[in-house]
Amino acid sequence: MNYLLAVDYWFPDFPGGAARVAWDMVRLMRDRGHSVTVLCVAWGRGTDKPRVTEEDGIRIVRCEKPELSAWNPSRLEQSIEAAAATARERLADVDWDLVHIHSHITGAGVLRALGKPRRVVMTLHSPIVLEQKVNWVHEGLLGQVKLLLGTGSLRRLESGLLTASDDIHTLSQFTRDRVQEAYGLGDKVTVVPYWKRPDFKRTLSKKQARAELGWPESTPIFFTIRQLRERYGLGSAIDAIAPYARDGRCRFYIGGEGPLRETLADQIRQLGLESSVELTGRLSDEALIQAYQAADVFVLPTLALECFGLISIEAMAFGCPVFASDSSAIPETLRPFRPDLLFPAGDTEALRGRIGDYLEGRLELPTPDDVVDYIDSNYSQEVIVPRLMALLERDAG
């Protein structure tokens, strides 16, 4: 099968949660013997690479990213056309059996350039209209202008892609419900969650992992990794842990980068937490794997629009339990296992209560073996991949 995946971010160039899912899917299709091509935007490390490369048996075609101001009203259209121009030049000579869209802009460019291929599947990681509304609220005047002028364009873009798709794939029932509410297309949706990566398993003791990271050996450690943005609730998590961290009873490590970094750094200084709460910056895959194994608890304090919660699966694959908000799709993963580890989204006192109960011995955490067993039983490749392949390889010759 000639398989084309359209995504904005190619994970090796520019890591991120949705990019990782797309990366894992395309490697899976390669391993199953399909002829695989990826169209992506030249971000990060990809800006220095040739526009067409062969990487581990996958053809990568990178399109230029238009350099336009955030105020430019033609930004969306020009970005779509940039992807379309590259698709016309590099991809039009192939009879594509399946076009698999993971990103709105690049996907729209592919369909504009190639017309209707034999089959289109769209993996909707997060509804773009809802996501941008949440993000724009925190962007001041520019955000208000985007809300006013951009919402209609994004809705038309998303509606067009979903309507053009033969099948829609979401990672959660939450996202499927949003598709039905907004566009009435829920009957086209197949819900298949992400799977645990086979290499995500404990290889170090907690003591060894902490030694490699330079983290304290015996202090209780809370960890999270997120884009540093308002909707991920990191400020609330810092406030929740502050009384215990200030007294030296625990440490909190926050991985990731984003526009909220300086605000969070100021909050940490104002609360006197410089020695116990650390913004680690972007973590390599190796450091992230060490951190999952070093932590006592992973914290997922999302305020809004967590359409799956990939990182909770990752943390639990290493036996690390999760304190998580009940936002969006998160309970779909965690409530069947330990509903008492969930707390109301945005409720700082509730999260502080979970932290205090754990530190003071009133809350018994699941054992690492129990955590891993739950993930293996529900989110292993053996469980998830056959469901995904039933969707992607449908009608394949």
C-alpha cells in the first residue's frame, strides 16, 4: 500500500505529543511492509535538512514554513498553500492508497494538491477550534483579534477535512463526542487510544535513576512534563505543592518549555521554592525515561482540553502512579484503575490534599507492578495495534 502521512511536526525534528503518535504510527506502517512517505513542515532540526530525505526506510518530504507575522490575516491560507505547493511538486506522481492526516494545515494542503485519493483517514488529536480558543484567551489583544477573526476560518478548515475523510480516528471518546457536537460526524469516528511503547519499561531502580539525574536519593519526588502553557495547570500544581516543598518534604521537577516559563519561574521565586521546585527545560528521551523511573508520583494538572493524556500512559508504563485532574479525556484512562487519584480540574486545594495524604501516609499508592499490569492489560501494542490496523488497512490490497 502507498501510504502518505501528513503532519506539521515530524517528531525527530520537533518533538511533541501528537508528533510522537504520528511518528510511531508511520514506523508501524513501515514495519508492516507498506511504502511510507511523510509530508511535514521544516521545523527545528528539519530546517537544516534537504527537502526530501530517506530516514530509516521512510521518505520524508519537508515543506517550507512561511515566515509571516501572527497578525497577518493570510497566514492560514499561505501555510496551507505552502504545503499544497510541495505536495504538487513532490507527491503528485504517486497513486496514494491511503492519505492519513494528523495535522489540519498540512492535511488541507495535501488534499488541495492531490484531490480525493482512494481513501482518507484523519487522526484528530485535538479539535482545532476548541484548542485555539483555549490558547487565544491567554494571548491578550492579539488573542482577542484571533478569536474574532480566526474562529470561523478554523471551523471551516476542520469541517472540510472531517467531511472529506472516509474515516475519523480519535484517541478518546471525549474527542469523538466533540466531533459529534460540533459537526454531527460522530458516526464516522473510530476511537482507538495510543499504545504503550515496548521500550518504555523499567530498567533502573529508583535510586539508580535519581543518581543519573542528580536528584536527591531519599526525598519524595513529584514530576511532570508539559508545554509551559496556561491550560496545563502548572501554576496551580506549584501552589498546591508549595507548603510541602518549602519545608523540604518533597521536590517537584517540571520538564518542558513554553511561553509561561518566566511566569512560572517568578512564581517559584515568590513562593521561596527555588531549592525544591525546578523547571528542567526540554528533556531528551533518555532523561525523560530516567525521570519517569526516578519519580514517586507523576502530576497531570490539566485545566482544559486534554484529549487523551499520552504522558500518563508513558509514566505508568514505568510503574509511576499519576495524580491527575478530571479534565476532558483523562478519566477515561485513569478512573478504571484508581479513581481516588483524580481531582477536580483547577482545584488547588484538592491536589494539595492528595499530595499531603501521600506524604503523611494516609494515601497508599498502587505498587509499580500493579500500575504496569494495568497498562499492559489495556494499552499494550498487542491490545491496541490490531484495532488500529483494522482501521488503517481496511480495503488494502
